[in-house]
Amino acid sequence: FNAIKRNLLHNVALHRTAVQSSESSDLGAAANAVDGNRNARFQSGSCTQTEEESDPWWRVDLGSVNSITAVIITNRNEQENLLNGAEIWIGKSVETNDIKNSPAEGRYVTVLLRGSKKVLTLCEVEVFVANYGNDTRPLPNVALQGEAAQSSTLSFAAASKAIDGRRNSFYSHGSCSHTAVGETNPWWRLDLRQTFVIISIKVTNRGDCCAERLDGAEILVGDSLQNNGNDNPRCATISHIAAGKTSTYQCDGGSMVGRFVNVMIPGKSKTLTLCEVEVYAVPAAAQSTVSSDGLPSHAVSGCSSGVYGNLCCTHTVLQRDPWWRVDLLAVHKVSAVTIFNRVDCCAERLLGAQILIGNSLENNGMKNPRCGAIFSLDNRRTFTFQCNLMEGRYVTVAIPGDNVLTLCEVEVYAFPASMSAMNITSSR
């Protein structure tokens, strides 16, 4: 997975089975911490509470083993110190002292408060995983919305045939592209219409003839149209695809960023035929300007060191109302957004930054509703904002006025708005 897919996280604890060591009253049931309500007032009926006891605990069963990225706990507002010293355990065992428990993988999430005469109260526990629904909600094939071209065309075999959504590998059925026979360096190019972070590419070879023609073809990904896109960096090389078969290629390093995907066969007397090309990707980020190699994609690179020299941070020029934005491709309900600040310099630049979530691109997304803003740094390098399931396709970070915007990672905790709480529960 690439960084954006890792950072678009989903709460798998919602409405799962929860238990606790004891229950002080009907108001403090264990299930209250997974009801999707962050109301921090106990009297609202959305918080748990044990009796006063030794080592009270609360546990949720996620139903299956998950790779857990983050746990967010909402504390009770009128007795906030009750949670001091609480421990979070994640593992495959219900025993909190089981040494097999892992900090990142497990079925059970337990909150334990060690000591005597302790009361454990929780107003919401959210458990986020990065690969939620990977089998049932795959990445989109963005090639279907693209536009294809090729170096030449034989008869009816236009470049668009390779992105018609059909893997029919018989040339005579009219679903394969085909260049002229015997070209030098024949190529096929897909314009995705916007820049994506490309996770994998699937190529279907011709099945009725000539499978060996595709041997040695290169898959290229990038934003340049120089030399018809064939000067872009190489994602992978096709050694051989059996007749009529589909092979999957992942770019070197796990993912690559680009708007154009080329398939090119280097050499003389070559013929390029493709019966389907599928591109599975997630949206890349954008920003108002770029300075000092501070690309917008650096904020979703998975690197949160905060060191600019590690190519982990974005950077705009000094300008009016600088902004950074990620397109989630569909409307999501956003639970929280975490921003990582730069640590080697200039931390104060982030003061005044606003997190905006919505469906509008008017004024570069700056007209969307605000989730939160950074008004003070308090010697922190990370800032997490609870967005209370705000809905939107675009997440924008912007600073009003004349400023430079630098971000060293942005994490978005969300799930698709079309996926109801019941859908989330039942699809595991």
C-alpha cells in the first residue's frame, strides 16, 4: 500500500462486541464506547464506567485479526484525570499479560487501568486499520476514466480498446489495441487526466496469437509528455505474459506518482498489442505552489520524520493564502485528521493553519467547512483534530494571509459516506 491508502483509515470497532470488568450502572455499559458517539458527558449515556476496583479493564472484539494503525480514545470531560496511566493492549489473546500480544496486530483491543481503587470510564474507543475492506472494497481502476493514445493504429484496433473494461483476448473480437506491424519503439499511452499514486498495473496479453510480442515491454509512469511519455521513469518490465493471461505489476519501491502510464517495447521491428490495461491507484495531493522540491505528495509519503532533507515535507513559496489538498475520490465521513509539523526548522510557519473538509473546490477548497485550526504550537510536532464525521471529498490545509505552508505528513481517518455503520459491521 502507498501512503495515502495507509492514511485513509477506517474504524473497525464501531458497534462491535465490547465487555468490561464490571459495570457501575446501566448508564455505563461497555457498548457505549463503540456506539459512534463521542459525547463526553457521562449523563448523556454514551460513556462506559466500571466500579471502583483493582485493575479495571474494557475490551472490544473486532471479530478478526487486523493490522491496527491507530486507536483514538475520547475521555470523559468532567473527570478527565480518571484515565491517567491507562494502557492500550492489542493482540490475538484476551489475556492482557500475554507476551504474544503485538503493538500493531490483533483481534482484541483492551484498555487496562492498573492499580487499586481505580475506576475506568471511556466515552468512545475508535480502532483504525489501513487495509479495511481490502477484499470487498478494492482500489478503483482509474484507467476506465482515462484517455488512450498510441504510436500508430492497425485497422480497428484503437488505443482505447485497451481500456474498455473487457479482458477479451481475441483480437478479432475487437477489444485489443494494435500498433502497425514492425515499428521501432512502439508505444501505448494512458492519460489519467490527473496525477495519481499508482499502486499496481494489470496487463492482459493477446490470447489467439503472438503472445511473445509483449516480451520485454516497459511500463513507464510519470507526469511528462516528453518523447510521448517514454522518458518517464520505469515502473516495471514485462518479461513474459502467457497467451490470454493477465499479469499484475507493482512499481519498484511499491508505488509511483504520475498522470501518464506508458507501455513501450524498445527495439526495431516491434508490434504492440494490448487487450486490457488496468491501473489501480489513489489520488495524489496538490498544493498552491511548489518551492525547494517540497512536492505535495511528500505529505502522503508515509514518512513523518519532519526532517525536510529526507524529502518528507511539502513547501510552498511565500504567497497569499497557501494551500495543500488531497482528493479522496469520493465523499467520506472524516473522523480525525493528524498533521505532522517540521522539526528541523520553521515550526512556527504552521500557526494559523486550518483543516477544511467538504465537496467544493471553490477558492481551492477554502470555502469548505472547518474541522480545526492550529492556534498554538505548545512544543508539539503533531496535531490531531477530531472532525466528528464531517463529510467531504476534499481535505484541505490552508493558511490565510501571506505565508509559507509546510507539512511533513497528513493522515486522514475516515470511511466512505456510502458505507453505513451496519455495512461496516457486517462486511468483515
